[in-house]
Amino acid sequence: MEIAAILSRVAGAARSGLLALGMAGLVTVRAAAAADVTAASAEGPFLYVANQEAAAVTVIDLETHEVVEVIDLEAMGYGANAKPHHVAVEPDGSFWYVSLIAANRVLKFDRDNELVASVEFERPGLLALHPSEPWLFVGRSMAAVNPPQRIGRIDRMSMEVEEYDVFIPRPHALLASPDGGWVYAGSLGENSVVTVEAESGDAELLRLPGSGTMPHVLVQYAISPDGETLVATAEMTAKLLVFDLSEPAAPKLVGELDVGARPWHPSWSADGRWIWFGNLGANEVTLVDTSDWSVAAVIRGEGLAEPHGSVLSPDGSRLYVANRNETGSYESSDRMGYDAPGGTVVVIDTATREIVDVIETPPYASGIGLASSPR
């Protein structure tokens, strides 16, 4: 990183009043300088990638696929073990949020990647924006052994948090309905889905068939654009579970599809036809055709190494898949100054279903997010 760019970042932080004594210039210096990236001077839109084992967040220009900044959370005072896990981005890109598992914090950054607020929350995991109200819902991390049986609702303006009881162990999967009426939470410890009324916090529990047997371990949800169908990835049973949302307060399990090992974060195409997700245990990406609920394609190739998060570009032409690469099966060209193998973001052309780019990041790329309607 050029000295002028570093000084610009320091000056910006000082103006915001967020730079504590002894932190001067360190916000992004170590990781960004090691990666030889430039300051985030591009106008965007940007892709934000949580690097869980690097205490960093990587910022990628969607137009060029270049890393424009690596935000060093350790240098910001959150510790080497902060464990940034998931990212949520305002639809217009004005602000973005990241959960820090071990620091017990949810942070709010602006478009210029300046920290503007934070809130304490025990073992935060997945994040879900409400589509119309200024609320950010927060689940619990998979790494938390016995977290509270509650989810959080953060006011994105004041950053005050309220907690809702969901009465399930280890609430992890989390998503708001397109109309904003409901929030769906899923358990890692039992075969249960909870429907939460977004306004009141009232919760209804749905026990899935097979309760009492090996839990599905519900990783994450996706909801069809028309709001009528919900799917859940089930890590332990290697299934995609399909729910009818005709009655949104009472999802009805209507189908199960066998997929590759350890399906992770799903993304649903805007036309409702396709669902994409990585298979963390198989180093591959699965494409499901919702017209007949079949596996339409399985993509393997360079950079796919323990895929975790996924997100589609605003125009749907590209799928971005974050990869942990803990085993080092993908050999990074530059480890960016870290001891562990680097993570990756694999870019897939959704029309050809081919890998078109591999973007290297600091270790353990996990949650990933972008603005759905950037400006």
C-alpha cells in the first residue's frame, strides 16, 4: 500500500473520532501492505469477505475483481482471535456489518470502510437484514457450544439490540422473509425451525420429521423471490430441505433433495429457477433446478477448497463463492503475510457454469456479502 494511501486512511479515521491512541495508521497496514493492494478509492460496488482466521475483512472491487483493501481487525483492537464470520450489506451499499464471534461484537462500517458503530452480542453468527425496517437480525455462531437460545434484533440506526427467545439449542440458520413479516431461525442441535414475527418477536416452533434422530444441522436458508418457498441446507444429512411458505407462520416441509457433503450457504437466483451453494465437505458447488427439484450441475475446479459463503451479483451473471481452504489444497500465490493457507473467492459464470476467476484473500474466507442495488 502506498504511504499516501495509508495517511489518507489514518486521516479519515481521525476525523471520525474512532482512532484510539496507539492505533495510528494500523487499521489496514499489516494485511493490506502484505497483499500489496491499493486503498479503496474505487467507487465500487464492492464485495466484502470475512476472513475468520485472519481477523480481517477483504474488500473486492466487483468490476475488476481486485482486492482494494484488507481491513485488519486486530490492529483496530479486536484481537487476533476476533473471528469475523458473516457480512450483511445495505442494499445501496451505504453501510455494511460484520459479526465477530470471539470478540462478541457486531460492527458497522460505512461505504469508505470506516468503523461507525459497534454493539455487544454473545457469539454472533449469521446476519439478516430486514427488507423495509431498520433492523438487523443476528443468530449464534456454530462455534458456540451452548449459546443463549435467543436471536438478536439490532436497530441499524441506533445500534441498540433486543433479544428474542426462540427456544431451540444453538440457533444458527437465519433469514428474513421478502415481505419482512417473518424471520426464520434453525437449530444446529435438533431438527427444528422457528418462525419469528419480526415486529413482536413472537415465535412458533416447527419440529421436523425425524426429530430425535441425527440432527440435520441447519446451516442456512434461502427464500424464493416470490416468498413462497424456503430451502435449508442440512450439513449432517447432506440434504436440501424444501418448505412451502403458503402459510408463512407455519412452514411445511414438502421435499428433500440429496446433495454433496456438507452443503453450506445457498443463493437463490432472481428469476426463481436456480439455487446455488457450496459443499464444504466435497470442494464443489451444487446447482439445483427448482423446476423439477433436481441437481442440474456440480462444479469443481481451481480455488474451490472448503466452500463456505455464496452470493450472486446484482445482475445474476456471476456467483461468488468464499472458500476456507484450511487444508491448503489450493496453493496461494501469495500468503499476504499470514502463516496459514490463504482463502479464496471463486467466481462462476452462471450462464456457462464455469469458473472464470479465483481471487486470493487472507486465511479462511467465510461469510460474504454485497449490495443488492448498489449506487
